[in-house]
Amino acid sequence: MQVDNQVSPGKVPHFCSIRYGIAVFLLLCNVIVMSQRVCMSLTMIAMVNSTESHGLSNTSTKELQDNIKNPVYNWSTEMQGIMLSSIFYGILISQIPSGYLSGIYSLKKMIGFALLLSSLFTLLLPLAAELGEIWVIICRVIKGMFQGITLTTQQVIWIKWAPPLELTRLTSLSLSGACGCALSVLWFILFYEDPKDHPYISIREKEYITSALTQQVSSSTSIKVPIKALLKSAPLWVISLCNFAFFWSNTFLSIYTPIYIDYKLHVDVKENGLLSSLPLLFAWIFAVLAGYMADIFQTRNTFSLLTIRKLFTSLGLLLPSIFSLCLLYLSSDFYGTIIFLILANSTSSFAMGGLMVNIVDIAPRYYGFLRGLTNVIGLTGGLISSTVTGIILSEDAESPWLKIFLLMIGNNMISLIFYLIFAKAEVQDWAKERQNTYL
């Protein structure tokens, strides 16, 4: 008689558990990383004498200068776009190396040092601005490299810490968003690579995680990546394409929200900061909701796993497009603008239950490397969107925002169509364990 050693999930702690504690801890890391990434979008309004195209003056900046003597720089709108996008060059460079090295070196050290150094380079930005434009770009590129390490390696943690039926909610909870230096110290103290090594985890939770993961393919530093098979994999390509669209829209909306609010509503910097934070708050709420709903649908067998992935990917790409159209054509007053801007930003988080975890479904064996690879393609979209937005704003005085939003919507729709046709949610043949795997 075969004995079932798997621990029932109803008998183990959930929210008051080590694995959920790690998810919350990573959430705090991501809040800090995201704050470091987008803070310049808000401060740019006060740092320059124009954030509008063709040198139109920024009223709120002039009002601020009357009260506070801040340094003001004569950076063109195009240069502002290059500066804001420069961080993605660094993130882009570090993706594949960090994804590969995450299977070799300690995740604890990689994430901890990356968070610490990202925070230090954030502190150096005011000095870099005084030295010149090129130093701001260099500083943000280096900071982006360390943020890229944090972005990729943290997701590999869930290969060992997340039971399959909790993968989506734990991932979405952790990703939904001088402090970074302090938090990096706590990371070194509190995080452990493997559940079996954690001194404070309960025996029941440890047994539940390890028994739930026994059916998954274990990672190994000796695994060789089947490059030819990857290049022929349609499911991987559509995940990459949707990552491109997701990062394009998400980067544009997160970076340029303060500038759009300043352009459309002409509020002061303090109020702009408050309004710009609302989309991030709701994005976190929707991400947690998406992860929870996706896992519930999977646990109860409400839909097939492929249907779940397609459903949440559709919501994450289609809803921002719809609300962006509403923002362009239906937001005639202050409240309409803010509501549609929040919804256009935050509803993209539904993709956390779809394309953002789809790689685990099709190739858990190569997750670290493929996460880095798809992030490279996605971040390329973010890099291009930020740069193109700056160029359009500098060259088009009549309807720049209309062109920018329509370009984003077009990317989303094309990517979604391909995803609905070619996406898969089962382990692909090339990702299954074999005795001989060739490069």
C-alpha cells in the first residue's frame, strides 16, 4: 500500500508563516526598489525649468522656486526621457547573467548586496546632477544593474519556497511594489536559501512545502540550456512578446504619471506626489487580488491552468488599454482624470496571475535563466517606451499624449492576440529532464 506523505494545506499556517513573511519582506524590498526607480519622475518636475514640450514653462516649478531655493537644471524634454530611461539599460544588462548566476551563487547575498548598492547609488544622484547630465545617466545605469539583480533573483526564491497551489499569490504579493540600506541588513539576517535551513520555521510548514515540491523538477547548477529548442518554442516567444508589451505600458505609466498629472492638472509638487502614489497603491491591491484569485481557481479546478493564465493575461493587457482610451476621451475633469489614470496603471497587475508566472508552468527546470531572458525582452520594451515618450513630447506640440497612449494600446493588443493563440501551461518537451541535455 502506498503511503501519502503529503501534508494537507489546511493543517499548516498560511498568513502567519515563514513563506508569507518572505513574501511580505520581498514586497518591502520591491516598494523601495520601485520608489528608487520612479522618484526621479516626480523630482524632475522640480529639478528642471520645463517638463513640457518645446520649452513651455512649468507653472508649478516656478511656484516652488519662490518658496524653496532648489537647484534647477536646463535639461530638454528629450534629455529628461533619456535620463528616465537610462536605469533600464542597467536592468537590461544584468538580467541574463543574474538569472544564470542565481542557480550557482547564494540568493541571500545576491539580493542583499544588490539592494544595498542600489540604495547607495540613489543617494549619489543629487551629487551626480551637480556634476552634469552624463553623470546622472551613468549613476542610474549602475543603479539599474543592481535593481535588475534584485528583480530576477528574487523570483527564483519561490522554486524552493512556494507550494505549487500558492505560487501565484506569493509571487504577486511580493512583486506588487536610506531605507533600502537598512532593509538589506535585515535581509541578510532573516532570509535563508532553503526551508529546511530556516531556524524559525515550524515543522509542519517545512513538511508542507517540501512535500508539495517533491513533484517539481529540481534545479541543478550542471543543467545546460537547450538554446535551439528555446528559439523554436512558440509558448516562450509569446510570453516574451507579452512581457515586452507589459513592461512598455507599465514603465511608461509609472514613470510619466507625475509628468502627465503636471501637464493635465497643473498641481503643485506635493499634491502631485500624493496623486502619483495612488496608482501604485491600487496596483498592489490588484496584484494581490489577482494572485489569490488565480490560485483559488487552480485549487478548486474552476478552470484549466491554461484558461487561468489566458484570463489574467487578457485582463492585464486589455483593461489598461480600455482605461487609457477613457483617459484620452472621457476624462474632462479632475476626478475623471485621476480615476482613469489610476485604473489604467493598476489593472495591469492582473497579469501577475497570467504571463508573469507562466514560465514556471512551461519550464520550471530553466526558470532562473528564462526569467532573466524574458525580462531582457520585457525591459527592452520599457527602455524603448521611456525613450520614445521623451522624443514624442519634445517634437510634437499638438497631441503628443494621444500618440503615446495609442502606441501603448497597439502593443498590448497585438501581443495579447498572439498570446491567446500560442500560449501553453504545461511543461514543454524541451524542458523535461533527460539524461543528456545539450546546449
